[in-house]
Amino acid sequence: MFNPNDLTNMLKGLQDSIKNIEEKQASKTFTAKSGGGLVSVSLNGNGEVIDLNIDKSLLDDVEALQILLIGAINEAYKNMENDKKNSAMDLFGDLGAFNK
């Protein structure tokens, strides 16, 4: 039989889980390198660039620098997004506990 309190408790648990995942995600750091380590970019879990390292040898080659920066930023962002997806999939897997 349907019990509204069970649904309320399930939704509250889901909200708490989502909030917990978001907090954990925001505190993570995602780093990617390009050009064999000539460029390194770090993002936080919110997608904000928090660190950037550029080898001095690239300062005279703007075109190469741009390409390597784009590559490193895109890779770090992809890593962050994949981590978010994995966290969401883990949450959905945990929802099976509510079906009992």
C-alpha cells in the first residue's frame, strides 16, 4: 500500500544525497596536461580554472600555446564531467535501496 511518508522520506534522502555529491564535487580538483606537460591546467569541481602552468619555452610561440591551452582545458573539463556522470550513476544505483 502506498504510504506518503515513505515517499517523503525517500525524496528527503535523495535531496541529501544530491547535496552531498555536489559538495564533494566542488571540492575536487581535475588536472590535465598537454604538450608532454608543457601546459597544465587544473579545474575545481565547478569548472573554474584554479591553476595554470605554462612552460617558458612556449612564450615565444603563441599559436602552439593556444593549441596546448585549449587541449588541456578541454581535457580537464572532460575529466570533471565524467566524474559528475559517474557520481550520478552511483546515486542512481543507490536508489535501488529505496525500492525495498
